[in-house]
Amino acid sequence: MNNIVEDHDENQFANGQSSRDLRVCPDVRQLESQLMESDRQRRRLSTLRRDFIASDSNQSSEVTLEMETSIQEHEDAGIEVVNVRLNYLAEATPKPVNYAYDPPAGVPRRSGKYVQQSVAIRNGREVLSKLSLDTNGFVLTEHETAVKDFYDPEEVKSVYYAEVERLLKRVTGAERVVVFDHIVRNPVLAERGEKGARPPAKMVHNDYSFKSAPRRVRDHLPEEADRLLSKRFGEINVWRAIRGPIESSPLALCDARSLGAEDIVPTDLVYRERVGETLGFLYNPKHRWYYFPRMERNEAILLKCYDSMDDGRARFTAHTSFEDPSSPPDAAPRESIEVRALVFWAPENN
């Protein structure tokens, strides 16, 4: 008879959060040994990579990334994939500039040049138990909501923000969470200019940079900023379907371990009242992409957009929507909401 390994939590989704996972396996000791060895490898590689980056050794960083890629490709063997084309920046200079509003006449809305690159996107549902925020930069979890209408900003702020704060505390162990804004995406409503909706974002990017993430703390919590910035903090997005299942333009997420420093392109994001900074990315064949097909309304992706802790864990990752070749011909337009939150940890919970 096959043995059953039991993990006493609430659901089978994300490592380090409440989940109950009953997994059938032929040999418990063998599985435990494999998992322990895999964890040891990841810890060793994370330490090596951090040390190499600190010493500014491009060659050593390349060797470490090659080792990580080889191990992960072995672990991912047999996972279902879709082959798609993603929009990457073609070059890092001059610094790209994106406008968050219609710019003056003659000024392009987006100055960076983008090129499509072919990538394989893996089905993340097949590796749920292996994913974690600190290793990969994203997780999927079950999450029920009492919100009736996600297009009602007042209901979202009064009901959903508190739900997200509780979720992030539970999953991350954070001491404090401050939700500061949200975006609803619906291409049909966006075209009509209704409900404040935007279309899906179809460029590989990350919402914050090393420069703009601390600035967000100062923007929203100015009186506490110096104290809060002296400890570990982060910015995490919570992404979910407004109406499920998601059949078109799903969200693709890049494994943070597959990103190299040479791939990152700081990008100005110009608002009417200020200039922010996001990250664009150059294509690298080592990038490993995942997605969670047919997401339902009771599921949420937690996506790490910034972490101040520089100790080898994932500090941020890249994401984008994409055209899914497996979508049905009559696929419903994507309806989703993403909430952005500042996350603060007590020193003992780093």
C-alpha cells in the first residue's frame, strides 16, 4: 500500500502558509530525503549567488545561475507548458519612459522599444507545493472574499482591503500590512472608459525598483518612514479573478531565481504630479515562466514586487499578461483585480 504524507495545514497551495496537503508517495523516507537535499541545494545556491553578486563577479554570477537553471530544469521535467511570445524591452538605453496619462502632443506614451520573444510557460498548478514567496517570488492560495462588486471602489476599500491585510499577515508572518491602492482590469470596460478599468498589461515588468519601493513608504507613511525603513519591508501584490475562470490574457510569472542583474532595466513612470520608477526586463533564455490556468474567484496570487532583505531570497520578480493559445475561441475577456500593499516584518520574523 502507498504511504500517505500529511502536512497539517488548511489547504494545498503555498509553502509557509496554512495548508493541508495529503500526498500519496511510494516511499516516505525517499521523498523526505529528496526534499531535504533539494532545500540544501537551494540554500547553498542562494548563498553562493549573494556572495558572488556582493563581490561584483559577473563570471561567478553566471556560473551560479547556470547551476540553478540546471537543477530547476531537472525538477520541471514533464510539466505541461504553453509556448507563447512575450513583450520584452529590446535595449536598456536610453532609459525608457512610460506615461500614466496622455502626454503632451508629440510625446509618445511609451518610449522603450519592445520585441516579442518566444518562451515556454509552465503550468504552476503542477508544482504548487514547491513554490514560495521567498524562493520563487510568487505563490497561489485559496482565498474567499465577501466582496460582491469589485468594480465598486468603496466596497473594495471597506471590505477587500481588510481581507487582503489578513491574508498577507497569515501567509508572510508580517507584523503590519498597509494596502494603498488597487487596479481593476477589463479590456471591454477599458475601451469604453467605464468603471476605471484598464486593459491587461502586456509587457514584462515589475511594479517597483530599488529606488521607488522605499519612496512608497515615505509617500504613504511619512511620519513613520525612517523607523519602518530601518527594518525589513516589502511590497506585495494580490491578484485575483473578478469573474472566473480566467480564460484569456492570464498572468505569467517569472521565477525570481532565473533573473539576472543584467536583465533589469529601470524605467521612469511619469504621473502628472510625480515621476515614479518601475522595472522593465531584457530577454534572457534562462528565464523560467509559470502561470495558473483557469483561475477562479476564490483563488489569489501573491506576487512579490519588492523585498528589502538582501540575503539570497527573492527580492522581486517579473510578470506580464499573455495571449494563451489554449484559450477557447469564445473566451470571456479577462476581469481581474490587483491590490498593492506595503508589508512590514518584526525583526524576529525576518
